[in-house]
Amino acid sequence: MVLKIGLLVIFFAVMVAVGLYCRKHATDVNGFVLGGRSVGPWLTAFAYGTSYFSAVIFVGYAGQFGWKFGIASTWIGIGNAILGSLLAWVVLGRRTRLMSQHLNSATMPEFFGKRYLSPALKIAASALVFVFLIPYTASLYNGLSRLFSMAFPIDYAWCVIVMAVLTAIYVIAGGYMATAINDFIQGIIMLGGIVAVIAAVLSQNGGFMESLNGLAAIEGEGLAPGAYNSFFGPEPLNLLFVVILTSLGTWGLPQMVQKFYAIKSEKDISKGTIISTLFAMVVAGGCYFLGGFGRLFSNLLGNGATPEGGFDNVIPTMLGNLPDILIAVVIVLVLSASMSTLSSLVLASSSTLTLDLLKGHVVKNMTEKKQVLIMRVLIAVFIAISAFIAINKDKLSAIADMMGISWGALAGAFLAPFLFGLYWKKATKASVWVSFIFGAGIMILNMIARPAFPAIMQSPINCGVIAMLGGLIIVPVVSWITPKLSKDKTEEMFSCYNKQVTTTAKDSLGAE
């Protein structure tokens, strides 16, 4: 117990110290929200990765999909690394950095407003961010409850409160730079922790090959032996839907895309791409790989379609017999994953509400100093609301349902307008409105009237994929039949890509 508490005290002390150290970088809006657009590749890549993977992934998704798909759930982590990290950086990184600076936009809603010449779009996008990020933020605490009850004789509510207060301190004090530095520290913990935990869990079952053989002997309901250690698992189509949602979805999430706004230079994009991909391969691949062996513990969890105690009980059960030192590492690992994502979400929410909804609409004349102050206040408010929801999650079932669809709603609404906004001059304002309504609307309807949907779309995950892919069709089709934006203005927006730059001979051979 002394060891566990000691590690937590050291961890929290470092997080707070970094926040206080970074106060000097958070004196204006650019510094508080974007770190002065001068964040290097390691910090940006780790900020991207740690915002991507939280306790929801480690405890919830890894347990659920590992139980359903067996070792094939590892494909989800591979998809997260290739599609959600590598291709996201390659396709979005450079263009997001260039156009967001050219348009002087610090948030995704502000980008929509300036790219499509519509203040109303900015307000609508900021409202969607507020509605769907807050319940998603609350879901981060869920993975902690079982792990903390396993390791400490303390009430879950106190865990939520301590985590919320300490996250608020370092984000309010240091803004984006404090978040990025702490994300780097937390990312190192996540990398080391997941490798150690996988090795320990597999050793309980005789090592990797014996664990695979154990999975091969398990028969699911209506399944032949070997389904859970096969290449694509027992449900390949549903596995594909999960890969698409958790990988392509990052392209349309404000807290993820905003990381590209802060990149310092061209070289940082190339380095960040590699670092982020490797990080995702280890952390996401490791989490889902670990979850794939959940059915080896069927003597404690049963062998039905749903394990005893629910899917959130799978990973804690797998870790229950680990040595105390590894339990302490797991606690710090899950805290790192949760606090890094929490800080990113509340920073995205507060900056969006301040810059896109309050500034110029509710408060006409908002000075730079007042904007930073309001963002700090809103961070405290958002963290308090998320903590309240987390503590009372059993009483707030409607909000709990919304947690599951927030990823699909935001990505479904934003992905296509953002992607086409970066690459295609002919994307229209009307197409963005239709994408917003379709993406968010279909997910809300799925929550309210799920039985009325076709069988394949009753799953929020499958419905989220339909929302995202539908947007990629809606934006070009609607743009083709609706009035285009002013050609002169769109040419000016895209002129940032045509700016002439010089480089050294080691980076380019030059003209023939």
C-alpha cells in the first residue's frame, strides 16, 4: 500500500509542478490554446497519442472487444496506428497547420466559420463540441472505478475528485504547453506499463504460445474451437466496423485535430508522424492484444456472450493476481491515460466555447487577458461537470448512453467538412450544414429510437461508421448542387499552400 500511494504522490507532484512551470507560456490566447504554435515533434506526437488512448480504451474497449473477437482484436490497435495515426498525420498534419495559421483559427469551429465564410457554422460546431465532449469527458473516469477498488480501500468518488482537481490545476495554470509536457511524461509511463503488464499476464498462462493454445480450446456460443485465436476472429464484419470507427474517427475529433495546429516546423511533422505511429502501435496494439486473452480467465468470468460483472470487469480480473508493484504501475498507467485525455478534452471544450460562442456574440469586447481568464474558469466548470456525471453515472442513464455515441456524432459531423475544407475548393457551406445535421442527428436518433434502426445499425459503433462514411458522400454531392463560395475568397484561402519556401540541399536536390 505504501508503494502504491508513494507512486501516486510522485506522479501527481510532477503533473502539478509542470503546470506551474508552464505558466509563462499561457499568458495569451495563442500560448494558452496552442503553445505559441511552437511545440516540437516529440511533445506533439505524444500529446496526440495520449489524447487518443484513455482508460476507456485500456479497460472498456480492450476488455469488450478482446472478449468478443479474441486475439483478432489486435487488428483494432493496428488500425489505430496505421489509419488513426500514420495516415492522419500524413493527410491532415501539414495542411491543417498551414491553413489554420493562414485563417488565424485556433479551434475547429473557428476553422469552419472562416473556411466556409459562415459565423453560424462556427456557433453550430461549437455547440456540438460542447454537447458531445462533456459526456465523453465523464466516461474517462469509468475505467478507474474497478481498478481503484481493486487496489485501494477508498470510495470511487474520492478517486474522481482527486483526479479532477489535479488535472484542473495543471491545465488551468499552464494551458496547452503544460498539457503537452505532461502528455509526454504520461506517454512514457503508458509505453513502459503496457509492455510490463502484457508480459506479466501472459506468464500467468504459461507464456505466449501456451496462451494461444488456451484460446484455441475455448468454444464460444455456437462457435467452433479456435475461433478466438483465428486471424480475423469470430465476427470479421463487426471487427471491421470497430477498426473504422476508432481509427478514422480521430480525423474529425476537435481534441485530436487541434494538435496539428500547434506544430512548430516541417521537420517536426515528419518526426511526429513516425513517433505517433510507433506510440499507437505499442499502446493501442498492446491494449487490444492484452484484451484478446480475456477468455483465458473464464473460470472467473464465465464463457457467455457477456462476462460476469460486465465487460469493464475483464481487464481488472486479468490483473487481479499481479504483484503489488505491477498493480501500482497499472494504476499510474490508467491514471496517465485518463488525465492526458481529460486535459485535452477540457482544453478543447473551453477554448471552443470562449473563442467561438462567447467572444463577439455574448461578450462583444473581449480582451486577450479576459479570454484566457474565461477559458480558465470554463476548464474548472467543465471538469466539475464531468466529475459530477462520473460520480452519478448510475442515476444519469441518458447521459451515460450519450457517452457511447459522442465519438460517432462528432466524427460523423466534422470529418468530411474538415477534410474537404483542407483539400477541395468547391466544398460549400450548405454541404457542411447537411453533414452536421446528418452526423449528429443519426447518432441522437440511434440513442433515442435504437430498435427502429436496421439490425446492423442498432450498434452505436456501426451507426457511427455510417455517419462518418455518409458524410464523405454527402459533402461532395451536396456541394455539386448548391451555390459555391466566392472564387476569389477560396483562392485566397488556398494560397497558403502555394507560398514559395526555400530549403537546404540535404532536403531537396533542387531543379535540374
